[in-house]
Amino acid sequence: MDNDDASAARVWDITCALLQYLETAPAAKDTLEGIAQWWLWLELTEPVLKDVKQAVALLVSKGIILETRREGMSPYYGLNPQRRQMISSILSGLEGRSTLH
């Protein structure tokens, strides 16, 4: 597996972990750093934050996570309440697979 494949696999794993977290804590909202540290319990390193940012961007692009921007502050992210049911459907589709990708 080359670096691009490894990075894509990490981003996919993070995306799935975010969906699982939001299924159990739908009111959660945080910055990228907070998501990495408190939702996923990951070490705050540049590569980790890059992967978390890509996973969050994917979920934002699908409308599952909403981004809120505030002047002079980092944006924060939270579940789009209109897409909550979609998370259960996605996670149900992943059950029973030997890998997440």
C-alpha cells in the first residue's frame, strides 16, 4: 500500500469513526482540533489534523456535517439534524464488512 492509499484508508476510517460518534452524540459541535482530540481521541499532529480535515470536508460536502464560521475564530462543525437518519443507514451498510474501505 503506497502513501496515498494509506492516507485514503486513514481518512475513510476517520470518516466512519465520525459517523459513529455523531450517531451517539448528535448534539456535539467542535473545531477540527476538538474533533480530533475529544471525539476521536487522536494525537494532535499535522498529519492527523490533515486526515481529520479531509474526513470532515467529505461529510460537509455530503451535507451530513454543517460548518459554522465565526469572525476571528476557527470554524466549528456539527451534525446536520436533517441528515441524522442518513448516518444510521450508512453505518448499517458498513456492518459485517471485514474492512471499512
